[in-house]
Amino acid sequence: MKLKELAIKFNSELSALYDVAESQALFLMALEQLLQIKYNAYLLKKEETLAANDLAKFEDLLTELITGKPIQYIFGEAHFFGLSFKVNPEVLIPRPETEELVDWIIKTVNSPQLAVGNKRLLDIGTGSGCIAIALKKHLPQFEVEGLDIATPSLDIAKENAELNKVEVGFWQQDILQTQAVKSQEPYAIIVSNPPYITQTEKESMHQNVLANEPHRALFVSNEKPLVFYEAIANFAVLNLTEGGLLFFEINEHLGQETVDLLKHKGFNHIELRKDMQGKDRMICGRL
């Protein structure tokens, strides 16, 4: 089978789950992972015939993809902000919109107009550790910590810190239970991408997400969609240094509600930002 025919096979066999663009993206990811062929090289190699053992690898992969299992979990690897991360069903697969949040933080810290107090940064609900690790990689002057409720997630995060050769302190905590706890030292920056998808929105989500990614990191009730934002804001009020910054990734439908919550908690200079798709996705407030 030629490479171009294999691309068509991906489209055909995955059509029940993915549109053509998504199927082709999966094919290109598989091509790079299994044969180390990047897109530009693929364009020159479309007519090449696959060796039988290589074709078998793609067929085995398709068998798993057809079940809806994300390709990142199959390979045990995801890419985020130019770095590689180990992932499994205990942690969310890092998303491109979260890269935009990380980029915003880095640019804010490096802005000549900004003078953050101390050099301590906390990532709440760290999961795979992708936010904390990417920030430590690009802001090495900061002492970075990450917390999560789940021990299996923290185990992965620790592996990822070692993989990416950064020192990040990870510890277990349920922010809903410890939102009133004051740390020994304040933080200059607190960031979080907490659960924010409501039960109503859950009904329209892709089945491969629902069946594979950890629900504890995704969903909140319809009645209290900002429960984590309020808890983290409460914690931030106690634990940010004067002038410290709180960054969130947010539910695109709850931008104004999140702004109002931060105002109510005493934050100022609140900025709501859209992601590359024009959706309200990020917010920052200064204490």
C-alpha cells in the first residue's frame, strides 16, 4: 500500500468518529510517530509503498483509533508548547488553547512594565504538569509548584518534570477543601485550568473525550459551574503577594460571570482574552 492510499484508508475507517481534517491530522501524527516522516517529507513520499511490517503498525493503530481512544493515549505521549509529555487516562491531553494561556503568562512576566514581587508560581490542578513545566522551562528564575487532587496525576507530572529536565515541586491537595489555607510564603502568580464543562455541555462532547479522559478534570454541575474558580480565587486572595496575578483558562460561555466573580473577590485590572478561535478562554486579575 502506498502512503497516499493509507491516508485515504484513515479517512474511510475513521469517518464515523472524525471529519476529514481530523482523520488527516491523526494520519500525519501517526506518520511522524511510527516512521519519523514529517508533513513536508510526506508530500514527497506519497507514492512510496509501505513495507509490510510498517503497514501492520498502522493497521494496529487504526484498530485502536476506531474504538475512540485518543492517539495521544495510544502512544503515551503528547506535545505542548514545544515539549513532550507522557500522558495516560489519568491526565487530560494538553490542548492548544492552554498553550495560549502559558504564552500570555510568559509575555506578562517578561513585560518591562511588570514588576512581579517574589519569584514563586503555583499551578492548581496541574494534571500532566504541562502548564507548570512549560512555565518553569521558560521562566527558570521562578520557583514553580503544582498541586492536584489525584496521586496518579502527580506521578505523571513528576515523570514529565524529569523528562523535560526541570525542577517543579508537586504536591497533593484538594483545593475545594483547602481554599482557606494560608501558605508559609506568598506567590507572585497563581494559574489554573480547572474543571469547567457543565453537564449540559457534556452532552455535545466528542465521544472519545467522554470515554477516555478523566471526568474529574473536566466536569462541573450546572448549578455551580464556577465552583473551582471561586475556591481558587479564595485561595489566591490569601496567598498572592500584593500585586500578584491570577490566571485562569475558562469556559467560553462564562466569561462575564468569571470577571464578575474576580471583581467580587477584590481583583482589579481584570482582562478577559479570546483564544485563536475567537472564544472567551482566558482571564487574568491582579490582587
